[in-house]
Amino acid sequence: MQNYKLIPYPRKITERAGCFCAEIGNVFEVFLGGESEHISFVTDENLSREEYKLEIAESGITIASSGEKGRINGVSTLAQIVKQFGGKLPCVIIRDKPRLPIRMVLSVLKLCSADKCT
């Protein structure tokens, strides 16, 4: 299995034989209304609000979701895979949804001097 470096790490990754070998450009531009002959977005009402299914096949890439939140999550995962693998993406099916009702990244800032915290 490939060593996928994804944040957050998806619930399920199913690898398939082959690779998608083409430059797809800026994934976020495609999401924002650009065109791509390689990426398609599909509405699947069976998926929950933030859930998505990303399928990378030799013939192209499909992101299925029930709405915008799931699409954003799928695009974010695809962008990380493109960054990691470049123009030779492994064929894979990724399914993910938040483990909790709210998905977030926790950031803690500590403002301290040598002898005093604020």
C-alpha cells in the first residue's frame, strides 16, 4: 500500500491497479468553476453532508458528494494527492466523512515570556 500523507487521514482507502497519468492543473481552480476534462463532480444524495467519495481511475477522477462541504473535503484530499504524486496518481477509491459532527483543526498558541504568561 502507498504511504499516503493526508490530513485528515481518510476512513477508507481502497487501492486499485494502474495509475492516472496526466497533468490536471490547479485542483482548486477546477473546483471554483474552471474546466477539466479529467475531473468530474457528481451529486450523491446517499452521502452525508461532509462525506465524499474520491475515485481516481485510469480514465479520470470523480468526486462524489451530497453538497458543497463534501466537495470541498474531496478536493482538499485530491490536492494533497496531486502534491504528493505529481502527474502520476495511483488509482484509488477514498471514502471519508468526519468522525465527529464538527471537523476542525486545533491550534494552541502559548504567549509566554521567560517569567510570565499572558
